[in-house]
Amino acid sequence: MMKLEDHQFASACPYCARRHQFASNATDGPRPKDGDYSLCIGCGHFGIFDHAAPDGIRRTTAGEAAEISMNPDASRVQLAWRMADQRRRAAAQGRGHA
């Protein structure tokens, strides 16, 4: 299993507004830079790191979304998020939570 290095990086998802304090670079490189993808652990949408964006991450353009959808690594990460989210929701329903 690959170990990701966390970098302190305050940001917020442009889709769900969830606040994030850290970021990991899945390519085993330095801290994320402008143009890198960001998967929100709250809603599962990809955003784009952008230091000029108000919260450090912006929504994807249509072209970026198409590029991300064709990236097999991004697809695997998003699928893993969806599976984990389904398990989390099922567990919450089992405890009587919505």
C-alpha cells in the first residue's frame, strides 16, 4: 500500500464547502500545486488546486472534468471514495442515522 505524505494546506471544497486542513499528493511528489486534482473527502467531487481561488481549490472546467474522467488513477480513487461512502452510509443507517 502506498503511503501518502500529508501537507498542511487549508482549503475548502468548491462543491460542498467542506473545510480541509491537509492535502496529500497521490503521485508521491511534493505538496500539491496549481492544476493538480483534489478529491473532496466530503462529497467525492474533484476540484483543482488553485492558489488564486478563494479557498485554494476551484471547480473543474469541462475540459478538466473530461481529462479527470479519462484518468484511470483518478477513476480508481473516486471509486474507492464511493465504496467507502456507501459503507459509511449503510453503517449510519444501521445505527438509526440518516
